Amino acid sequence: MYRTWSPHLPPRNYRGALSRALAGDCPKPPSQPRPTPGLASFLLKGAAVAGAGILAYKGLQAILDEDFETTEFPAWFRRELIEDHIARYGSWCPWRGHWVHPEDLTVDHIVALVNGGRTSRANAQVLCGDCNSAKGARNSLFDFLRGRAV
Ligand SMILES: [Zn+2]
């Protein structure tokens, strides 16, 4: 079928179309479907959001953290943290996942001192003495995210 008019072709009535166009009354172009974003842009956006989240978390942590400015955790803090840990989880060592005697629980630097870890609330975790020495100065990327090195 021969189409006499389409929005892509100039209409027969040029004068009418011109005056309508000058008045801002143009026929709207047909709406195009939006291109679907590719996987790369999805991953980039995800990485940007995750990076912003980590930066915000680390910034808040540095502001809210209590830094003891020593190499050893103060005795009152160790007692407080271990008592709180026992009240919440029992006499449980979460590092290897086993029950221990309450007196075996120690307070460990999440990020080891030799890796730049701080002696602060945000960098403290409760685990047993055996696991503490087994862990040594080994730190995962997750430790650096969770604990505090700067
Ligand atoms: Zn343990």
C-alpha cells in the first residue's frame, strides 16, 4: 500500500507544517527503545557503588573508632570485649570455630601490628590463644576491609 504521509516524510502541506514547526508544534519522532546496558557497564557501575560504599565505611570507621594509641589493648578493654563476646556467643572461638575455655579467649588485632594495624576498637576481635598465634601476621583482603590499618 502506498502511504501518503509519514512523520519521516515532509507532509504535503509545507506551509502548514512550517508554521506549526515555527510555533513549536512538530510531529514527535517515533520513540526509540532505549539501548539495553551491556554487562561491562553493569559491572563498572557495581564496582563504583561498592567502592563508594567501602570508602564511606572506612571514613566513618576512622571517625567513630576509639584508638588506644598503644601496641597492647588495655586490660579493661580486653575484659569488656571478652565478656561481651561470651554474653553474645558463649565461649566460642570464631576463627577456627570451636568451643574453648573462657580464660583461653584473647583479643587479637584483626590487621596485625606489623601490617600497620591500629590498636583500636575497630581492629579488635576475640579469638582463642591458639588461633591467635596460628593466625600470626597473616591478613586477608577482608581483614583489611573489616579491621583498621590507617
Ligand atoms: Zn580458636
